[in-house]
Amino acid sequence: MGFNCGIVGLPNVGKSTLFNALTETAAAQAANYPFCTIEPNVGRVAVPDARLDTLARIGKSQKTVPTSLEFVDIAGLVRGASRGEGLGNQFLGNIREVDAIIHVLRCFEDGDITHVEGSVDPVRDAEIIETELMLADLESLEKREPQLTKRARGNDREAQAQLALIGPIMEALREGRPARTGVPKGEEKAAERLQLMTTKPVLYVCNVEEASAATGNAHSEAVRRRAEAEGAGVVVVSAAIEAEVSQLPQEDRAEFLDGLGLSDSGLDRVIAAGYRLLGLRTYFTVGPKEARAWTIIAGTKAPQAAAVIHNDFERGFIACETIAFDDYVACEGEARAKETGKLRIEGKEYVVQDGDVLLFRFNV
């Protein structure tokens, strides 16, 4: 089960620096000129979860295996991308293929790093990118509309349903609103299949200077207000600091961050926010060999959660032994949880909850 977040933004805002730090590699070339990242770079990143270490300690597991999230570094977009400016069509195609958008915004002043728009204004930059995505979405729908209309006149019910779906979306786009605001209620899943960029969930990442990493600055505050109005998420990071942290040994990172007044890594917050953005949840399996985290979509039932481990688990699903994370910790493991009635046997209709510790019973 793969989920990914596309990292987008104007050139020279810190996208590739952030991606490099996320993946702890130099896979994406970070340079002070536009379009240094021509092909999208992809990296899988472990999702930080302190619960996993706790479970491994209690279960005396030999190792831990975290779940992961995929990040795609997409080359910088510019004004006019929807008309092909700056290889825009190619990059817009990359954005269509991701599940969520992480929009990196430059929130720092630095005369040595050029800004494609000539000044630092993250809200303006966000509007430029969103406008290009909306224009591309509208063009995509306008290309489909004539053929759908022709089929609908022939009493094609599928085409009629498609027109009813895209009509209000096109109206929203023409009014300068993202496609998500025009999706008819109850048609969210159908709208996803249209692969429109402005229906995807968005997280704003404010890239600030080192001195503002803990508190943010006036630029990031302006972005926060925009995000709040949209119902979008926002995270403040210093990509330069995160790049430094990513090169340090694991055991030295907490002390380094503490010296800067930071309680945790900005990257950890980006990863966790990306996970939430996609509506993902985690369940665990614990044994002597390993404690492992598994990713599911919120609302997943037990058999489908079992399939994440192996399709046979779903095919031969009988039941699952279930212990809530807090109960597992309070009982110091499975044995005491069973004695105190905290271990439950759940069937096919059980909706797996975030943090559940599961053992599947199956027969193939």
C-alpha cells in the first residue's frame, strides 16, 4: 500500500534541501538556480512514532520496523506553468500522480539567494502556485466536457453523471476557487478519480531562517492565517537546520536541536503532518523477532488491515486479537492484558483503531 506526498513550490524556496534532509541523501541536487531538479526524485521516509519503541521494549522484540511514507521532490513551478512555462506541463503531470501536496514556501530573506519573483512574499507565492494548478485543472475538465456532452445527449448515463460532477467544479475554478470547493457533497471519491490537483489535500511548509526555527516569523504567520482560512495544515521548519541535523549521528541530534531551542525535528513534524494529511492510521504487531508498524487508511476494517501484511491474511481471515496501545502499555504486555480482559477478539466488521496491537487469526 503506497502513499505519497509531492513537494512543490517556486524555484529556490528550499524544496530540494528539504527533500535531501528528509531522505538523508543528496539524491536531489540543491542549487541556486531554477529547474535544478528536472526529474522527480522519490524517497521513502520512516514515520516517527515513539509508541513503536515502547512496544518493542515491553514485547522484548529484537528489532523495530517503522512504517514509511513516500515523498516526491518535484521541480520548481513558475508563473505560467499551466501554459508550459519552465517545463510546467511536465511538472504538473508529476503533481497529478501524488496523493497530497506539500507546498514549500520561502519565509526567509537572503540577498545571496535569488527569488524568481524578485521579492519574498510567501502568500503571493502560494497564490501563484495555486492559480497555475487551478488553470491546469480547468483546462483538463474543459477538454473532457465536449465529448461528455455529446455522449450525454445520447442518453449515456455515465456521461450524464460525469457532467453533473464536473459542472460545479468547473464553476468553482472559473471563479478562482480550487476544485475541492466545487465537489458536490458525497461525490468526493468520484472527484478523486478526475486526478485534479486542487482537490488534493495541502500542507504548507514555511522554510524560515535558523533564528526563527522555533518561533516562526512574520512571513510564516501570514501563511498560518491563510492555511487556517483554507482548513489546510502548516509546519514551520528551517531546511538549512534540518540539512545539518540529517548529517549528524542519531544520538547527537536531540542535543543539537535542544541547543537551538527546538524540542523535535521539523522534519519529524512534516512527516507526521503528511501522514495525517492523507488520513492514515497505524496499527502494530509485536513479537520476539520484531515490533512493527503498519499503515492503513482511517476506517479500514480488520480483514483489509490484515491484507496489508499479506493477502492470504484477508482471504482466510477468522478474527483478530486486539489490544489498544494504552492497555498494552498499562498491562505491560499481552499476558496481563488477556488476564484483565483488555484483549478482545474482533471479527470482520471491526474498524481498526490507531494504535491497536493486533494478532490475526486466519486459515488458508
